[in-house]
Amino acid sequence: MRENGIEKSIDRPLTIALVVDTVGNQGNGTSNSALQWAAELERQGHHVRLVGVGAPEYPARVNKVPLVSWVAAKQLMQFAEPSDTLFRTAFQGVDVVHVYMPFKFGRRAAKVAHQMGIPITAGFHLQPENVLYSAGLLRHIPGISSFLYWLFKHWLYKRIDHIHVPTEMTASLLRAHGYKAKLHVISNGYSPVYSPKKPVDPEASAPVPFRVIASGRLASEKDQITLIKAVSMSKHAGGIQLIIAGTGLLEQYLRFRAGRLLARKADIGFHKHADMPDLLRSGDLFVHCSIADIESVSVIEAMACGLVPVIAASELSAASQFALLDESLFPVQNAAMLARRIDWWIEHQVERAEWGEKYAEYTKANYSVEASVHKFVDMEREAIGE
């Protein structure tokens, strides 16, 4: 249907190109989110074209950047090589192009889409503070964080009118750094495969071993070392089994420190994405120590499985927004207070059972991928309408 020469697109299914450097690697959080959203978009009746490394129909070649690619690969991230031929083929007939990252691949994709007269939206999924924590001493240079916000804006976002941000914290940071686009706060959401575990028997004593689980990249800003120290300081240290699911540059270091400090051998390393729901349901408590986080989907997934979280309160992490009571928070990098929180939950089985169910219900009501995708489609329709 056309009105005044313009196709009316409000009520029909959309064809959307999702441009993400790494598509086919389910160990990377952004890849996971893109794949989940693509599946949910299709389920809701839309058509999706994934474009990037590992994409089924529109695969890109790997762009190997000296040193940077090596660091990224440790976190299961690859950079894609731009190709105008690939972009023009993938974008032919789409309603809108959505770019995930401000790197070379995404920037060129946006330029080609613009040349083709296709509306473009983008997501802000890479917090500059996360980049800096992987950059060693560079993060101590005065003003370097503000420079990266400016650089990302210069590279991509200043030419985008609609930007998806996962949290209000991210939106506030972008506004503070002069981003003028309309910001759409939409959680990345969680897949329905993350469902509640069997309710804890409040009359039973705390299990032995008591499983404390963490999930995320093994990187300095995720601060898993504070969790290892906290477990070693716990009154119940001998009865705690620590599992840290993830991969990254600090894997060997964290294993070494855990081996020195903990009474029980810790499980630190990669777990397949498909295995994570069962792993989370096997746990007794979830701990998230991150210093800088743009949303922390791993916390949402744990809560959806009925795990009570204990979350670091950090001004650069959005994760603390998920805490429903004080016992689910501790001051960032404070191992002693985290140990006290872990001990409290071990010693309060009734409360842990009750709050595990409350967290699962709260997550289902507020963070489903279905609801997130509905909001995302509304953003895309708005961009198309303009």
C-alpha cells in the first residue's frame, strides 16, 4: 500500500539486515544476542538477513588486525572484512539495515546502505570502558575514555538517527558525551531456554558443595579475582564449589590464583552456550563482580533460571539495577563484603528459596527477548517512517 508515493510499512512484516562482525560464534555475547534476536524476529513473522563472519547466507571474510585481532580472539570475537559486493547483495530489497558495531565492517555497511537509500539504525553494544580495561596502562591516560566515546560517534553514530542502547545507564553516558540521536532503551533480553530450576526446598540445609557460579569474559574489568578472594575468605570456604564460565586473556592467571587460594578445585573456563541453562540451574548462587558492563545479560539469564544474584555496585556497570534487595549487592572490588554476602545466602536457605522464585518471576515479566524484539521492531518502523 502506498500513501502520497510512500510505501506504508507500519503493518507489514519487515525485512531487516543485521550487520555484526562475528555472527557464528556463540561464545561471544553480542553474537548470542544477534542470533537470539534474529530467531525471535523470524518467529514474529519478519525476515532477517545476518551479515558477518559465520553468517549462513551472507558470510564475510575475517579481517586480521595485527595484535588487536589476537586480543579479540581470546574473547571469541573476530573482525569482518568489508565488501561492497557482499553488502549490496545482502541489502537488496531490505527495509532497514541495523549495525551492531562501529568498526570498519559496520561503518562501510552503513555507507553502502546510505548510498542505496536504505534507512540505517545502530546498536551501542561496546562500552569504551570495556575496551580500555583490555588495553592495559592506556586506560590511565587522562581523557582516554571520553576520546573513545568521541571516536565511536565520529566513526558511526553521528550519522545515525536511532540508536539501540540496552540500559538507561548507557543512554545517560551517551547523552553526557554529546550523542544527539534518539536513544531507544531496550534490554537485549534472554532466551526462553533459560527457565527456572526446580524450587529449592526451604526446609533443607544448604547443599554441600554449595555451587557459586559466575559467567562472562575472563578479563580484568569483569574482576573475577575478587570472587576468588571472597570465596577463600568465606566462613564456608571448604564447602563451596566455584564455577566461572568464560574465556579470555586471564584464564590461566585466574586458575593459578584459584588453585592457590581455594579449598576446592575451581572450574574456570569455556562452557558451550547450549550448556549454560543446565549449568545455571545446577547452581545455588550467582555472583557478578564486573566493574564495567553495558547490561550484563549473564545476570538476566541466571535470574531467569531461579538463581539469586549477588552483584557488584559500580558506577560503570548497569548490572546493579537487577538487585531486588540489599543482600544482592556489594561494593565493587570489596572481597570481604562479598564473602559476607555469600555466607548470608548460604546460612539463609529459606530466604534463598523465596528470592530465587521472585527473581525468576521478575525476569520473566521484564526481560524476555520477545518483548525486547517487539520494541526493536517499533524502533525500526520509526526509522523507516522517517
